[in-house]
Amino acid sequence: MAVPKRKVSKARRDKRRSSHWKLSTPNLVACPKCGELRMPHRACRNCGTYNNRTVLKTEA
């Protein structure tokens, strides 16, 4: 059975694992009312609508 000859340092271990935790960019969709890009399943910050209903008060 293979056994490591030396302890793997924290730096070497973390370098190996560094690519496993990279974050992906969030998906963006266009708001059906104003066309502004927003994250899916979130209210639009520009016009304040979600699911064709006004849920946030926005200044004109």
C-alpha cells in the first residue's frame, strides 16, 4: 500500500485545492418590463417588478 514519504505542506495542499473553490459568474436575464439585466428570481432594481407585479417602490 502506498504511503506518503513526507508530510504535504499546507501551501502545497492549498495550491492543489485552489481551483475547486472558484466562483462562477451569476446568470443574468433581461427584465420583461424595462429590459434591465437582473439576476433570475429577484426583483428588478430598476423598475421594482417581480412576476409582472410591482413589489418595490422606485423613484421615477
